[in-house]
Amino acid sequence: MHSLNDAELIAAYATQASEAAFATLVERHVALVYSAALRQVRDPHLAQEGTQAVFIILARKAGRLRQGTVLAGWLCRTARFAACNALKTERRRHFREQEAHMDSILNEPDRSAWLQIEPLLDEALAQLAEADRNAVVLRYLEQKPLEEVGRTLGLNADATHKRVTRALEKLRKFFSKRGVTLTTVVIASAVSANSAQAVPAGLVTTISVTAVKGAAVTVSVATLAKGTLKLMTYARLKLATVVATGILLIGGMAVILAAGTITLEAQHQNQPDASLPYDMADDGCTFADGFDQTKLVVQIRVGPRDKTVHQADIHLTIQSAVKGPIPVQLGENGQILNFPHDEALRRENPSIVANQPKGTMIFWIWCYVPIPNDPTFRYQHLGDAVAEANRGTERANQIIRQHYAGQMPLIDQKVQGVVFVFPKSSARKAKIEIASVAGKREYTAGPNGNIGLRIDPGLLTEDPEVILSEKPRYVVLDRIVWRP
């Protein structure tokens, strides 16, 4: 078995249920996973549970890994999810354990750099693109020769060197922004020398028995595996369509602060019907409910991918084992109405299931600036919408601090204007006039039918009239993209 590569071993386990193949995979990569978990949770017991959870997930998903997946990179990423889930559970229980003692003997120069890098390393790796993360994991965490890294990634020698060098430079910039100024050479040396920790005796055997043979595991390991799968589900949310930009991530849910369409796929792994977790919908609806809808309309909507399915035929149900089935009320356009915010449901976190097959539904945000029917209105109306959006940013940061601290960064950018979207037939024809005392300002739609206006503080003070030559299709926030 040791002569087979990772892909061959995964195939052997997935198609033949080869325990020997899976045991070889565990033996080959357990140090990588355990070390990644230990760096993040800083507790050997939690790290062992996280490592077991990662390989349990691998056993469950072995047959569904996409072709060409670099297993080392996938395991490192999954270990990140497992560690975040474990730490979240620990925070909720208010348990803090002392740091685990390092087993390896480290030289002083590497030790000094490592002490600065260690708390940030896994967050930095999570920020890298998959290709760059795979390169770093293979080269420095698993300490593979450059030639073997190239073979695994399907790159020639020059391309492999460039990929690794580029990834190291991205790590250097990440650390530098957090006050850790080191060269790429020092970073590479410190990570290579210190990232791998000694694996506790018996852990390989325990994993092979629990993950492959289905032997009983502790409640904490089972809970950790389940929660980690959920986090991985959130991370698989796919941004399918964006009409206008201004994207905000809340609880694993991408939210568009603009009119029109952003579509998401949020599915539980073993759920045959279209579904999403309760806490994701709870966070999204809490966020949307906090807006002054007279200034900025924000709605959570559910709709079909297939236009042959009528909106009225869609029904959502919260499948709570504690409170029983709870129907979710939808408006005529699919907007979620009166969502039941409930702490008991949040702790249980049941699925919200649609009466439609998996993969046929979208969960999205509708957001736009309401414009009066009268073609003339005050400039302050636009300023109020932008201010409301920026207050929404502050509330989003509160949600991140409360529920997702350490899992996503705070948002530090602001909306600065609006875009009027006219029909394409009005391109180069539609006009906006601002009747300022300093002189009339006139704007004409471009070839795409849009007119962008940056909010002017001086005009907000004056509050002149805004005059439209025709009613726009909708008005969205300016093209600023928030990327957590």
C-alpha cells in the first residue's frame, strides 16, 4: 500500500472499502493534521479529537472528493474547520486550557520567529488560494522535496518554484499586516523546523478504528465531526450571479448590499431536499431586519432555479426535533416573513428544508434604494440610504464579533455612493439633474444605462432637488466590494 499515491489509496478505500488503504493514508498524513489542529486549539486532547474528526470526515467523503484534489491541502483546510469548530465550542462552555508543551527541541533563532508565526499560521494558510495553500503545506508542513511538490501539483520545476515563492510572499505580507516582520527565508525556515508535532501514541490506531470501522467515539468527537461538516458546508457556498456589487459575508452567507441577484447554494451533506442550517438563516434575517426599510430595502428571499416552479408552490419548514416542524412564511416574491428568532432553535440548529429537491433552490438577498414615484426628490434621500448601509456594516461587525470571532475578519470599508440602473434602451439618453445653488449638475447614462453618483457632503448640507428624466429600474449602492 505504501507504494500507492494518495489518489490511488482514496480510490481503493472508496471503491473497495480497503482498511489497509485508509490506514496508510492516516499514517501518511496524521502528523500534518494533528500539528495543524494543535497549533490552533493549543490543547493536545482537543487536537486529537480534531484529528479524529478530520479523518472521520475523510472516510465519509472519500468517494466524493473531486478529481485532482491534493489530499494534503484538503486535510489542512479541513483541520482548520475542525479547529474553528472546537474553539467555538470551547468559548461557549468558557473552558480555557493551558498551552501544550512543545515536544521538539527548537533552536533559538527559529524559536523566536516561530513564536511570532505560530498563532497566525493557520489563519494565514486559510486566506491563501487553494493552489498556494497546497504548495505551502506540501513544501514546508509535510517537507516534501520541490520535485515531489511539482509532481503532486502537476507543475514543472520552474512553475513549482514560482508557486511556492509567491505563496511565501503572500504569507509574509499577511504576517507583516499583523505586526510580524520577517523575511520569506525566515518564515520558510521557522515553519519547516517547528510546524510538525509528535503524534500521541495510539492515535493512528484509534483513528483507523473509529473512522473506518465505525467503532464508537466519544460524544465530543462525534459532535466535533458534525459541527466541522457544517462549517465546511458554509464554506462551499457558491456565488453564482452578481448583478451589482457590494458583498458582505455574514455567518458564512454572502450578502449583497445592492439591488438584484446574488444566489447561494447552501446544502446539508446528507439532506436530499434543498435545505440550509437554521443559524445561517437566523443571522441573515437578523441582519436584514435591522435596516430602516424606508431608507434601504433589504430582504432575504428563497426562490427556484427552475422557472417552471412557481414561487407559490415553495414551502419551507424548520425541522426541529425539540419543537416539531415549524413552517416559514414566505411572501409572494419569496421573501422570508416573520422569521422565528429563537435561542433554543439556535442551540439545536436544525435544517430548514424546502419541499423541492436538493440543488433546485436559491437563497439570496434583495437590496435596493427605494425611489419615490415622483421624478423629483431631495438629495438627502440618497445620503440616508448610504448612511443606512454603513450602519448595516457596523451591525454586521457586531454579528461577527458575537458569533464568528476568529473565523472571519471585521469589515473596514464603507459605501460611498449609489448607482442608478436604467433600461438598456435608455443608454446615453437617461439623465439626472441636481439643482445645486452652485450650479446645475447634469449626468447622462453610459452605454450600459447606468449613472453613478458619489455622495457629496456639501450637497448633503444643501440638500438640493434631484430630477430624473425617467424612472430607473432600480437604484443600488455603489460598486464597492467588501471582501472579508
